[in-house]
Amino acid sequence: MNSWIKPARIATVALFSIALAAYVYLSWHWPLMHDMQVLHYVSFLIDKGWAPYREILDMNMPGAYLFERWALYLYGSSDLGWRFYDLTLSAVGIVAMVVIARPYDWLAGFVAGATFALVHGADGPMDAGQRDQLMAVLLLVAYALCFQAVRRRVPMLLGIAALCSGMAASIKPTLVFASPVLFLLALLRLRREAVKLTPYVLWILTGWFISVGVVLWFLLSHGSLQAFIYDLTVIIPHYATIAGATWPEMLRTTLPRPLFVYIAFALASLFTYRAWSNWEHAALLCGIAFGLINFYGQHKGFGQHRYTTNAFVILWATIQLMMALRQPGLARWIAATGLLYLTAVNTPNDVIWIRRYASVDQFTSYLEGDLRSIGPAKLQRSVQCLDLVDGCLTALYHLKIVQSNGSTGDLLLFLPQHYWVVENARATFLSDIQRRPPRVIVLSNAPFQGARTFGIVSAFPQMADVLARQYILTTQREFCEAAASHPGLDSNCPAYRIYQLKTVDRGR
């Protein structure tokens, strides 16, 4: 090893450790917001006796609820607890990458894991604890366990890997074929070495059986199996067809822009030195492929949907460059330049992005104040959110208010398309509202697609009529500063309106 390589490795560990510490410090007080508030609130309603899918309308898979509830049990219900959970996922991802990369260069795993954590952090609080982050980490753990099972000849590790990969598929089905391919490659490797496969196969099947059993237990214990089948075969397929990105948008957003440069260095190094060629290399390439299937299968172009791709691309590229760094000539210079770019350009840029996010969600904070002024006790089962993910459910969650019905957002209510699944959701919602009119309705200006406007309610004429005839607009607030301090939000201003029922004496 050249005299300069050891000090460079020590400096690399120090620099990435400092960057991770900065990420933890800068994000410590990030609020709960965006998609994850829905899962928090659904878990809250389940704890209050509501049945998922049957009484709560949402399009998330059972695995998302299961991990959400386990996280709340371990870390508590506070926003800070959610930060602990999010950072724990990043830490587990780093450990898994170190295990995967260890035979080649453990530092490659550490650098890749730290980079994945920082790239995720640069997406801000909107994507903290996201389902796709959890899926990526579970798949990384499955890979690490699978590699160790083959390296050390420990069949039981394949059972735990199968459990992890099965639970990843229970969060979103786009990864359902990832683990069968991984395990097939592992079994083929063992077969070439004349290892008896029976115990390995039995452990794989056991892990998958347990993951399916956990999901079935969750559904059956709430009497929700039939309702979930409807959700899986009707609502989720409909959701998959709406607000899709164009193919140019999908191609442009396949990876964060700075990572395209880093990957270019890794690909260039292949022309001078091919780091390794074995079944583990093939498995990592399959991980990248399944990350792309996950991203393109969802076809929304959302940043969080590329987390699995990010994880495996970064890991593969970093192992390639770290091993090429040991070679003489052009291979070393290409690798050194690529790693220098990652360390000196990409990593500081991620930390700068992390600094830009505010530690207070104004939308939620002001709404909590407005609801407190009405009286949380008065609002139990008598307030309804007509909000996508701006923060109404977070406010109800913080105030421990149960809303009037199980609709957790307006995803199906204000779509312009007139599909029967939309009409069915509207009819159910309208029936609930008319049977027991809530004292308060909170309407945000966020559509699932298109520009922000309170005019979205016009897509649901019956609801617009209910608001006009039975309710009085009492409060309207806009938060242009929130849009500026959370770069991931739409450029126009988040806003909400509070409507109060006319027949209610608001002075009491």
C-alpha cells in the first residue's frame, strides 16, 4: 500500500464521520411531515379501535403499518422519536453495506453507507422514515445476511434474510421478485461448491412463510382481509395510474444529479480495471436492477422512490473505485478523482442542502393553535381533514384528536377523472359527512397533481355544495415562508382553510 493511501483512508473516515455528525445535528429537530404523518395517524386510529382498510381508507400496504407501529412502540410518538427511527435506519444501512463490502474493502461499505444516508438527508424532513427508505434498508440487510450465509455456511442466516426481504415486499410489492433472484444466485453458488442445499432452502421458505404469516395475522386480527383485497386490487392499481411522470422526467430523475457524475467515474474505471467478477457482484447488479424496477414501476418520479437504486448503485460504484484505487496507472487516477469528487463536492453539497430545511412546520403549528382555540375536546370525532399531506393529520395526531371518519386524505376525492373507484370513495365520504356532519372541516390547497388552489374542491361538486350550504369559512392562512424553507415543497404557498358548521354555537 502506497504511503499516501493509509492517511487518505483515515482522512476519509474522519470526513464522512464529521458529515454524518453534521447531518444528525442539523436534522435533530426536524418535524414529522408529508407522507409519514398518514401512517402515524392511521396507527393512532388503529390504537383507538379502528380497522385498517375496513374503516380507514388508505392505499398503504400492511408492511408499512406494521413497521410504523413497531417504530412508535420503540421510539415513542414524538417528532424526536421519529428522528431516532429515521437515523436508526441510516445506521443499519451503513452496517449492512460494511458487511457486504468487507471482503473487498470495508471502507467502501462505510463510504457508501454514509453517502446513502447523506443523500437521503438532503431530501429533507418530507422523506424522513419513508417507506422506500425502509425497503432499501431491509433489502440491504437481506443481502448482507445472504452473503454471510454463503461465506460462512450458516443456513439460518438465509431464513432471516428471507424474512427481511419478505417484509420489504409487504411494504410495496414492486420488490417482490428481488429476494427470489438473490437466493437463486446464492443457491447456485453453493451448488457449484457441492454444498447440501436442503437446509438453505428450508430456511428460505421458513423466512418467507413467517413474513406472510405476520401480514395475515395483522389483517385477520382486524377483520380486514377482504377490505385489503379490495384495496390491493382496486385502489392501489388506480393510484398507480394517476399523476404519472413522463419518460423524460423519469430518466432525468432516476438518480440524484450529483450521483450521475460519481457513477460515470465508476463506469470509466471499468475500462481500466474490473474490480471483481463473482456471484456477489452479479447479486449487487441485480439489486440495482430491482431498484430501477421499483422506481419505474411506481412511475411517479418521486425522489424517495429511487432509494433502493441509490443504495445499490452507490455501493457498487464505491467498491469498484476503492479496489481500482489499489491498481497502478490510469485505474488509480480515475478512482482517486471519483472518490475525491464524492468527498469534496457531493458530500458537502448534501450537508448544505440539509442545512436549508426549517425545524418548524408552520402549517402544522398554526393549525394546531387554531384547533386548540376551538377546543380539542369539542373536536373529538367531529373534525375532518381534506388535506393530502400538508399537515392536517399531523396536527390531529399531536392533539390526539380522532377525526369524524376514516378518510386519511383527499387522494381519491378531488381527482378530475371520473372513474368508478373515485365515485365510490366520494359516495362513501359524502354519506359519512351527511350522516354525522363534523363541527370543523380543514381544507388545504394541495392537489395530488397540478398547481395549488382551493378550487380543487370543485372537482367534487357535492362536497363543494356541502361547504357552501352548511359551513362558514372562519380562518384562512398561507405559508409562503414554509415553501421557501422546505425546498422539497411546491414553489407556490401551502395554505389551509377552516370551515365551521353553521348550527354550532362557536362561543361555547
